[in-house]
Amino acid sequence: MRRQVESVVGRPAPPESTKFNPYPSPPPNGQIYPTEHGYLTVTYSSPQGTATHMTLDFYEGKAPDDAFTEALAFAPGDSSDTGARVAGKRSSIRVFKSAMLAARLPATRGLIYLECSGPDPASLCLTVDIAIGSP
């Protein structure tokens, strides 16, 4: 929920542009929150609704394990790793599951997908997308 996101990252504020990530525009029903390592763009189902998609853009690239750890801070607290991993030339994906998410939004089956993107996602992530639901 939006109030939970804002209890962790504070009120929305525009991030500063960097050479890696230019200033983004917030999506419809979305906000941008500055974080310690980059900025978090959140799309909500309604102005005060559930976060349906998040993107964590790093000020500087991070190793995939570090990037996924940073992104998990914004996932439900009961998220657990399913062990599903896909690594490709354009992105690396890890799948997590949350009983709390499954109870709140049954259509998602509690699945959370974290996708690391960058020039070489096996060694460097510039962005991590956090999406809910099943493909």
C-alpha cells in the first residue's frame, strides 16, 4: 500500500539527474522516491492503492546480488526466494513469493519478479524492476 511504501522511503521527491540515469517522468498513478542508492519509481493501482510495479534505478551500477538485495527492501516483508532464476544477455530475473501478497491479491499467486537490467546483467545492474503476478 502507498502508506507502507512512504513509511519506508518518505514522501515523493524528484531525484537528481546523473550521467547514468536522466531525470525520469513519473508514470500515471506513480511517484518517484529518492533512496540511498538511486531512486524508486512506484506505480499504484489507485492514488492510495497497492503498488503494482516498482523500478529501482541506481545512481551507479551494482553487482546483481547487491542490486537484488537492495530491491528486496521494497518487497513485502515475508518474501521468500523460490530459487527460480533466469539469466540472459539483456536481463537477469529472480522470483520470490509472498503469502501476504497472495492473500491481498489472489490473482498474483503471491509471485514477485525482480528483473535486473544493464549492459551486462550477469555482472552489473543499472535498474531493477519489481513486478507482481504471474506471467
